[in-house]
Amino acid sequence: MTDRAGSVDPSDAGAADALRDAASELRAARDAVDDHGGREQLETVASAVRDAERKLNSYEESATGTGDFESYVRFQEAFATLVEGLDDDLPEREAFETALECVEKRRLSESDFVAARDALGPARELASVRERLSSAREAFADARRRATDRLDAVEDGIAARERLLELGNADLDAPVDDLRDPIGTYDDAVTDAFASFRRNAPAGEVFDVLADAAAYPLVDVDAPPEELREYVAAAGDDHTIPELLEYADYSQSKLEHYVDDPGALRTAVGTRRTYLDRLDGSGFTIGWPPPEAEVLQYVTRELLSVVPGFAEEDVAATLQSVRELAWRDDYARLRTAAVALDELGDAERDRLAAGAVSEELAALEDEREALRAALDDTDDLA
């Protein structure tokens, strides 16, 4: 299991061996069942043992000594009927016959019941073969589940270490500000532009821009709730989003001076306050570190279709300059350096320098192969 990104719990490192051991026990338990007549026969033996022990337990007190004679007779008849009803070829039938002999007396004592239980020992032991199979199946299922979970964790660990090694090869002296400065300039500008737009524009216009933006898959903007858009369209006014939020806090009598339908405003705005409060321009930003070149090309193309709807021309011009970065010959090198500088802490750099990451990767790759082999070799039991 992973307890943080890329880490693998060493306590689960024996999952492959545990699976093989569980599979070996399951196969042995299956063979033992087959050697003793199969599951159906063993179930019959186990059922007979349970019935015999229930009768012994039920009648022991009333049928012994000078107890209830009728109870004694019922017990004798019930136990004899049980034994005589067993198939002649039932494994360990002799154990039941011996138990019957122990209680076929004119007068019974507690020691006779003890002897009868002891006589059932071989049948009880045979019944346990079936229980062994059931336990082996449960243990195997658990071991296979653990091995599968461990394989997932190891795969994650391998990917994380391969990623670290990739970042470790980055040119940390590369001029990443060539990317950071234009992207940061655009992100700040578009965030400010949207804040101004949200603050000053009629809510209906803001919702229209957001609805258009949400139609683009790479623009991280949620479409406004339909109820809000319907309310604003029906109200036919030019209230801004801050005004609508303020009105939602007004009393009924005060609100009647500002809107025609106070109840509709409370319903539409009051129940969706969280969406409106959190509405900002972050979904129109590029972010840092930047995405891969191809992604940057596509996301900037989509943003250029929506940003002009609320921002000045200079913001769109800055976005265009960001878009052009994706075609730089050194973009991949600069981006890799930016990601490395952002993700690699002192601990990761020390592990890379000491060669620990490569050693961990090799160990995890070996474990992956062992887990895959163990799972493949036990597919027939799954």
C-alpha cells in the first residue's frame, strides 16, 4: 500500500510469497478432500457429526442415571435411527457405530456420553478436512487480494521513481523565467479582468460568458446553474453578482424595494451562494508549472475564444504571446526544468544524488515481476 505519493509500505513486501503459500495450501486441501471421497461425502460426514453431537448434548442430562426414562428411550431411538440411516459406504461410518455401541446400554452415565463423543473423533477429524478447504479458500482469496493491491502500489511506486529520475535529469539552470514571466503576467491579468467583470457586469452577461467557456473541454470553468440563468433572464434587470448576493441577505420588506419577486431571488441565489462566492478567474489561467507544449497549444486556443468576452485586448494579446511559447524549440527543456524545480524538494534531490531512487526502482521492478508471476501461476485457483 502507498502511504504517500510514490511510497510503498515495506510490510507488504512478502505478498507474492504469501500468495504462493496460500495457493499451495489450497491445492493440498483440495487433494485431501478428493482423497476422502469428495466434498459431498465430507459434507455428509460433517452433517452427521453435527447431528450426533446435538443429540448427545441434548439428552445427556435427562437420559443418564435415574433420569427421565422416556427421555432415555427417545435418545436411544433417535441416535440409533441416525446411525442406521447412514450409507454403508460413508467414510468413517464405523465411528458412528462405535458411538452407538457406547450408548446402547440399559442404563447410561456421563462417562458413556464422553465415550460416545470420543468415538466420533475419526469422523470429526474427517469433517475437518472440508473445513480445511473452506479456510484455505478464504486465505487464498485474501492473499490474492493483497497481492493485487500490492501490485497496484508497486506500479505506482515505479511510476513515481521513474518520474523522479526524469526530473533528476532536468537542467535546473535553464532560464525558466522565459516561461514564468509571460505566463505569470497573463494569469494575473486575466484574474484581475474577470474579477472586474464579475464585480461590474450584469449577472446575465457573466453567466453567458461562463456558459460559453464551460463548453470548451480544456477551460476549467463550471457552467452556471440553470436556475440562476433562468432567474436572471426572467427578472430582466441588470443587477451584478455582488448585488444579488447582497440582496439575498435583505429582509423581505427591504428586498421588495429592489426586485419584483423577492421569493424567486432568495430561491435562485440563496441556495447557490457557494457557487457565486467561489466564482473567480482561476479557470482562465494557465498555472505553474505550465502544461506540455501540445496541451498549451490547445488550451490557449480555447481561451482565446472566451477571454475576449470579458477582458481587454491587451489581456488577449498577452495570452497570444503565451500561446507562442509552445512552439519554442526549447519549450520541453524549460518546462521539464520548471516542473523539477517545483516538485523536487531537498529530500528528493538527496535521494537522487545518492542513487537511492535507482536502487528503489530496481527493487520494485523485481517485486513487480514476482507478483505478476505469482498471480499468473495461481490464476487456475481464482
